[in-house]
Amino acid sequence: MKIGVISFAHMHAFSYTKALLEIEGVELTGIADPVEERGRKYAEHFGTVYYQDYRELLKQGLNGVIVTSENVHHKEHVLAAAKAGVHVLCEKPLSTNIQDAQAMIDACKANGVLLQTAFPVRYNTTVVRAKQMIDEGKLGRILAMKGTNRGRNPGGWFVDPELSGGGAVIDHTVHVADIMRWITGTEVKDVYAEVDHLISENPIDDSGILTMEFDNGVFATLDCSWSRNKEFPTWGDVTLEIIGSEGTLSIDATSQKLHVYTDESGYRHHAWGDGMDASLVRDFVSSISSGAAEASVTGEDGLRALAIALAAYQSSEGHRTVAMAEL
Amino acid sequence: MLQVLVIGAGTMGRAHAAAYASMPGAQLIGIADIRMEQAQQLAEKCGTRAYPSFEDAVSDLGTERINVIDVCLPTPLHKNYVVMAADIGKHVICEKPLARSEEDARFMIDYCQEKGVRLFVGHVLRFFPEYVKAKSILDQGGIGKPAVIRAGRGGGYPIGWNHWYSDFGASGGITLDAMIHDFDYLRWCFGEVERVYAKGLHGRHQAQLDYALVTLRFRSGVIAHVEGTWAHEGFSMNLEMAGTKGIIDYDSAKDSPILFKTRSNAATIPGVAVPESPLARSPYYRELEHFMSCIRDGSEPLVSAEDAYEALRIALAALASMDSGEPVLIDNTTPVITST
Ligand SMILES: NC(=O)c1ccc[n+]([C@@H]2O[C@H](COP(=O)([O-])OP(=O)(O)OC[C@H]3O[C@@H](n4cnc5c(N)ncnc54)[C@H](O)[C@@H]3O)[C@@H](O)[C@H]2O)c1
């Protein structure tokens, strides 16, 4: 199976590519990147061919491609892959607006290729176990949820809205919003949010608290802020507190860790749990090889999560609750 | 020596009575509770006298001998007893929330002022050393400019006298009863609140559970998230302040200096874990001692009745937001009087 990677703009490209190499029967056909220095560096590192132009890479008879370009370029890259008949794994957020996301979904459908949104948290072993407990009915009926997905300000193109489409809210809402949809099996009905630029030097949203109400009356909040500073012992967190009629469930997806104190780098967490990126990539590859009709996490899932983030921006601007139906 | 009469021998009455019993400069002269047995047990422990009612206590002790009346009654009774205390010219300490409604709270403050008695409200979180320390780090610029704040508290569903906690009209649920601590503390730290948005379980789920998630937007720009729970096992509280230059993080469930566990018995009775955070002087002691010293020298308290009123308004705004599904603005037109 021939897989390529379009752009190393997003740092996840590194772990995804590394994961590809570990899968038997997968050939890393090439890396395309408009930034030659970056593209050559990683092509060399992974022992593959560098392409300046992603169109050249798409001509190499690929079965699948991983799109890890800047958010605004996802559409162009996914549409080209679809046209070339290549299955796509696209980094989150799927896009920066609903129209583009829909166009990407439609193009992949029309060309009969899979479109998978890269939501690695779905493959986190802790989260998977939690979902299993919920499905077994241990919590009874889910009543409310409280989530966090906080991190450091990633800098670079992430803080340039022309390339990212937004800051912390578009970057960090989608992971946990997707998990909330997944475990409740319902859709968000409306969103309220307080969003602002309060922390970093760059004039971009870095602070956000969303409140969501789901179709079945479950309510939830989500802190998506880039509020972790450089001395915080790790990059951030993914947590979810679930209140059920029969009990509560506290999920801390990154708490499989060592506390390490060194004179050189102070206090740091070192994770020892299962990596989620490798499972994500393996799942994409197996969907291709099994000829699955749909990816296990679809473009539609990516769009729904994106829409929640976009509703949050709209809500915060208007100081009002925004119904998803308005979008 | 300030002579204090405590009304109510429930959870809070016990905490207050224990504090007075060991406080130099204060004397616990009586405890009144309509459940005489309850009053007697506590009075015996604290070496004071028990009464079956406020009226009995006052007529037996005589108004001359009482300096302070401390109201530790269920919230909807606060108003009547504060008024009665003011009527006999006594300074009042009243447990939080000051009242169940804004009108009652305003009435109580004005009434005490008219009668020339002082009114103190038990917003004890301002006397918890960990919260005091966090504020002092914040005030010294330790985390730069504050940005996103998270606070939370709660545990199991409280069982009070006559199940008054589960009567929403009486207690106001988790939001009015417990989260008001955080609302007051956050307002102390970050100033006035502009908008409140909230969701809660009240009205959605019939069982004895309450859970609420509240977002506060301060005029300063700070965004705060407050969680209140009567849906968990075991009390805990937490606070995180993230700013431009640092983070302060506290979770009583994670930092427990003492944890006693009983061994499970023949696999039938599970063991229980009882955490404790011992202090030479409890936060309740610190609070009441502070109020005593304010009464003695006429100084302003760290938390005023107006502060309690503002905290109540935030809690009521949260309840209103739960009902309307929209953010509720805290009306800025009323003059804001702060204690600090
Ligand atoms: N500051 C805090 O941390 C904190 C904690 C818990 C409760 N509170 C507040 O303290 C107040 C009391 O709560 P609680 O948990 O102690 O309640 P509780 O139900 O444990 O105790 C109330 C007591 O009042 C007695 N009582 C009822 N009516 C009376 C009357 N007319 N005259 C005399 N006694 C009467 C009852 O018999 C009972 O013993 C409430 O406003 C509550 O919100 C504050």
C-alpha cells in the first residue's frame, strides 16, 4: 500500500509518518511540502522522496494520503486527493469554515474515497475504556459533562488566523467536542462561549470556555484555552468528567505519566501510556485495505466538531446562545 | 468579653460553637435549636446552655447579657432571625447565603443599618488559608495578568434538618448554597462580574443530585468557570488560576495531608477513607475571630454584607441563566461597595 504525506506544517505529521513506517505492507511513497527545507529534511529523515508540488506526489499511484498542512490549505489538498482517487486522512480541524468542510466531504464521496478526520483522542486507550464503561451502562443515563483540552500556545502559523482560521477555540474545541458527541451518541443543539485574547502576545483567541447543550438535554462545558505556560510540567491536558444517573466518571487521558524532576529541565511529566497517533494511522490504513465504505471517524464527524467551534466564536461575539441550526 | 448566642445546632451551628468555645475574648452563652436534644448535645460539648428556641434563650439570658447573635439556620429562616436579632439591638453573624432572594438580602442589610447593628455574613472561603495564599500570589503579580480561572467544590448530596437542602425553593440548590462561596471569592480576586451563563441539573433530573457549571465574565476580562456538585462522593474543592506568566493550582482531593482508612471487614463492609486538613485554627475560627475583632474595634470586615449581597446576585443570575438559556448581565447601575 502506497501512502504519501502532504505538508509537515502541522507537527503531527511527524508521528503519523513514523507510525506509517511501522505498519507492515505500507510504503511511504513521498512527502510533499511547499517549504523545501522542511520537506527535504523530513523526506531524508524518513528515507523517502521529496516533492515540492503535492500534485506530483498525487500522481505516484497512491492509495492514501495524510494531509497535515495549515488548516486553510486542507480543502485544496483534500479536493486534489479526492480527484486523484486517493483516500484521505485529514488533520483536524477539518477546515476553517462549514462550506469548505462540506465541499471536502462531498468531493470524497463523489470520487469514492474515504475521508477520515484525524481525531487521535478517539484512539486513546483510556478514552476507549471509558466509552466501553459508558456503553455497558455503568453510569446509567449521562446527565452532564465537564471537559478540558488545554495546551500551550503553539505559535507559528497557528496564531495566524489567515492560515489557521482561529486560535485556541478552533484548535482545541474539536477533540473533546468530538469525544462528547461520540460517547453520548447525540448532537450539540446550542453553544454559548466566552472567548478572548487574554494570555499571549499574538492577537488571537487563546482563552475560551464553551457551554453546550445536547439534543437529549445533556449539558457540558469545555475549556479549550491555550493557558498552559512553559513551566507547566506537560503540554496540556485532555480531561472529561461525566455525571451519570448511577455514578460519575473522571477521565484524564494523559495521566499515565511519571513525575520527573531534573536540574536541567525542572519538573516534567513523562507519558508512558499507549500512543494514540499510531492507532489512528493504523486504523486509517486498515479502513483502506478492508475496503471500508466509510472511515471510522468521518469527514462528517470533523464537520460537526468544527461547527461547534465556529458557533462558539459566533456566540462570544454576540453574547448570546447560538443554535447549531443557525449555522 | 463578647457573649455569643448561636441559633441552630446543625452542621454550621456545631462548627461555629466549637470555634467560640476555644476563642479567647468570646463566650458562647447559649445554643438554641428547635430540636432540643440537638441543642443539648452541642451545649454539653461546649460547656454552655441549651434552649428550645431563640425566644426562650433571649428571655432566659436577658438581652443585656447577649452581645452577638450568630444565625446558623437554614437559608430561608435567615431573614426572620436577623430581623429579630436586630430588633433587640444585637450585632448579627449570619451564615451564607445571606438570603434566598435579592429582596430579602437587601431588606436585611438595610434593616440592620437602621437598627444600628452590624451584620456579618459567613463567606468563610475568604478565611481558608489556601485561598488567601492564592490571592496573595495573584496580587503580587505571581502569575502575571489573570486570564482563565477554574474553581469547583462539592461532594455528596447534603442532608439537613427536615431535608431543607433538597427543597430548591429553600436552598437554591448547589448554585446558591455552595457555589456562592466561589462567586464571592472570585469577585474578591477579580472584581465585578459582567455576565453569567449557567447550566444545572435542577429541573432536569428528579433524583437527589445537583450539578451546575457556571461561566463568569468579569469586567476586567477574566473568564472563570465554576463547577458545583452534589453528585460526587466525598467533599473536595479546587481552584486554578492561569495568567500570562504562571499558574496556581490547588485541589483538596489531591493534596490531602492526612488520610485515614479503615480496613475492610471480611469483604462485607468496605473500608472508608476520611481525609483531613488539620489547622491550628480552623477557617471558621479565623472568620468568627475576625468578626469579633471588627465588633470590638468597629473596623470593616474582610467581607461585608454588601459583598454577600453581590455574591447572591451572581448566584441568582446563574439560576436565571439556567432558566432562560441565555447569559444574564449583572446590572451595573447599582453602586458597588467593596470592602477592600
Ligand atoms: N459556610 C459554610 O461552609 C456552610 C456550610 C454548610 C452550610 N452553610 C449554611 O449554614 C446554614 C445552616 O446550614 P446547616 O447545614 O447547618 O443546616 P442544618 O440543617 O444542619 O442545621 C439547621 C438547624 O437549624 C435548626 N432549626 C430549624 N429551624 C429552627 C428555628 N426556627 N429555630 C431554631 N433552630 C431551628 C434545625 O433543627 C437544625 O438543627 C445554611 O444557610 C447553609 O447554607 C454554610
